[in-house]
Amino acid sequence: MTVTSDILIVGSGIIGMASALELQSRHPDARITVLEKEDGPARHQSGHNSGVIHAGVYYAPGSLKAQFCREGVPATQAFCDEHKIPYQRIGKLIVATTEPEVGRMEKLGARARQNGIEIQDVDQTTLRLMEPHINGLAALYSPSTGITDYQRMTQVMADLFVARGGTLLYNERVVAATETPQQVSVRTTTARYEADRVVTCGGLHSDRVITAFGHKPGYRVVPFRGEFFRLINQPEDLVSHLIYPVPDPERPFLGVHLTRKIKGGFTVGPNAVLAFKREGYRLTDISPRDLAETLGYTGFWRMLAMNAASAASELSASASKQIYLKRVRKYCSRIRLKDLAPYPAGVRAQAVSPSGKIIDDFLFVQSERCLHVGNAPSPAATSCLPIAKHIADQLEAGQAPTLAA
Ligand SMILES: Cc1cc2nc3c(=O)[nH]c(=O)nc-3n(C[C@H](O)[C@H](O)[C@H](O)COP(=O)(O)OP(=O)(O)OC[C@H]3O[C@@H](n4cnc5c(N)ncnc54)[C@H](O)[C@@H]3O)c2cc1C
């Protein structure tokens, strides 16, 4: 069986579905098909994250992350308003607990201002008034940071796409593709698809999807499990903002934070440890293929060498709940070991270059007829609507650098 479409999208995570909706609104008469290997949308990163609408404090000025995150906040809120998806603009405090952290926090504040983000300096007395259960020397307050449910947002996008005439096919794993000057031919485990243009948003498999299209991605996805705990035995008003530590410059992730969930309660986390399976949510999930690919990749060992201290520290926090607890007790000393209950982990797709560099910014790679999302780590959920606009613009303009075959 061969199905013909004008536009084909691979992956029904939040980036794939936001792109499908954007392309559908620009080309209402086009036949648009989304192929997803799972039995529903948002089964991976888009359904296993912290649920934070990031304001854009952290990102390098001038980066795509800084731009799309800033644009993504009002876009996400408007989408949630329009489709009655709950969100709260609850604000976030980035809390410094030591003098060196105060220095780093001030630099972070300057960066946020450079990014055009509203940020306020909070002294120790004000911090106590804002959050009586949080201990710190000073803090940065980001009033526009919020929370939502990205799984629900992706599901709503999928429903809208189908209601507007799009075709969304589950249990369709893309295994190979051929691009000619006339069209793109995509093979899944069950059928063949032909399309004029293709967008791939493969998340934890983005490099493999690009390879299936006959290109060299130039990086490899290294999966990092983010382990969370659910906070129990603590009052609902323990804190009224999201509480984050000042990020450690040695670590590429934001640090263990205290996050209010849109459905109620709090999570503590996530950390970042190597996953033995790209979509393996339990410690015991191991894929010999995934593990062999990671361990056989020179870029992984180079990255490890450059981040050895941080990797060891993350591993120890993963192995010992007591060590994990210390990270949150730094700023909230009333949390005890017995307050940390199990909560499902997430797995981050982190693109790593052959030289071992963690690719920080969003990355897109384009051939004549295809646009591939290579790297879309946090804050890609916050940024999904501007990313989708960018994808549609690039696909129409065909301006991105052409991939090496
Ligand atoms: C622990 C954690 C916390 C995070 N917290 C936040 C946060 O608070 N705020 C924020 O903005 N971002 C956050 N993020 C990042 C955010 O969740 C991701 O950046 C975003 O969800 C990426 O979306 P995606 O569509 O690119 O990938 P995914 O959601 O992973 O979707 C990719 C899809 O492609 C499908 N696919 C893959 N290969 C194939 C194939 N061969 N054929 C067909 N289908 C295929 C997969 O099954 C999947 O459905 C977090 C991520 C993690 C893991």
C-alpha cells in the first residue's frame, strides 16, 4: 500500500503536533499525514517532563533557545486559553544558598535581562516573606514562569489536527526513506508513503531518523534519565512559587527543583544520569543496541571526560536517595527522606557532537525536501509553537544548509 501526502511529519510529540497544526493552518488544502511509532501522542519526552513554562532566563543571548522560549511563553498561554488547557503563571525563585552561588546568580540575572526577560532581585528578608520554608541568601524572581500539562497540550493539538482533516497514524515506525528531486518516499514497518515535503521530529531517535533518510546527522543522541520524586507529607502551601537552585556551570541541566504540578502536589527533580535505553524509564530498562551505540561513540567518552566530576555526582545522587535529598534540603531543609515518594522518570534526548560537546541550542538540518529537528531539549515544550513557525518558514524558504549525503 502506498499513501500519498503533500506533507508528511514523523513523530507526534509536541514538536511534531505543533508543526502539523502550523502547516495545516498555512496550507488548509494540503494533505498532511503524521506517522507515529507509538499508539498515541506524547508518549515520550512530551509526556514525561517537569511541565514548566520556562520564561527564558538561562539561555545564551542570541540563541534560538533564547528567542523561541521568550516567544513561546505568550504563545503557550494563548493556546491554553483558547483550548481551555489549565496553566498557572506562578513565578519562579532561583535561590542562592552560598556566596559563590550569589555571584553566579547575579550573572544569571544579567543574562535574563539581556534576553529581555522580566527578572527581579530578591534579598534574604524578602525571600523569607515570599517563601517562609525556603532558606537562601538571595534569589532571582521570574514572575512569568508558569506550569501546564504538555501531555494534554499535545493531545489537544492531535485532536485539533484530526478534526481539521489531518491524518494521524499510530503504530507506524519509519525505518527508511529516499529523497529524489521529485518526491520523498518513506517506508514504515507496514506501508510506504510518498510526500512532497517531510518534517521529522523524532525526539530520542532524531539521529536515527535522519540516518534513515540517508544523511549523516553530525551528532548522536545520548539519553539522560531524569529521576523525580513526588513530595508527600508536606502541605499544599509548602511553597507558592517554583523553587530552583542556581545552576552549576559544570552541569548542563538546571538542577533538582521543587515544582508544583498543574494537577496538584509537588515533584522534586530531575537529576541527569545516563539511560541504558533511549526510551527506558526504569533503571532496569536496558537496550543492548542503545547501550552499545552510546558506549561505542567517541563523542560520549569525550563528553564524559569533560564532565567527569558532574557525572560522578549525578550517579551518586541516583544511587543514594540520601544524597539526592541533600540537593533539595539545601534550600528547603524541612523536607525529609520519608517525604520523597516514587514518581515516573523522564528521558532527555541530548545531542552530543563527535568532539564530546553537548549541543546546547535547538538544531535543525535540512535537505532539498526535508526538514529534520535534530536537537530539541528543554525548553522545547515551552517553545513548541515558535519552533513550529520556524519549521514552516524554513520548509517554505528552503534556506537551511543542505545536509551532506
Ligand atoms: C525530564 C524532562 C523534563 C523536562 N522539563 C521541561 C520543562 O519543564 N519545560 C520545557 O519546556 N521542556 C521540558 N523538557 C523538554 C521537553 O519535554 C522536550 O524538549 C520536548 O517534549 C521535545 O518534544 P519532541 O516532540 O521533540 O520529542 P518527543 O516528545 O520525544 O516526541 C518524539 C516522537 O517521535 C516518535 N518517533 C521517534 N522515532 C520514530 C520513528 N522512527 N517513526 C515514527 N515515530 C517516531 C516518538 O515515538 C515520539 O512520539 C523536559 C524533558 C525531560 C525529559
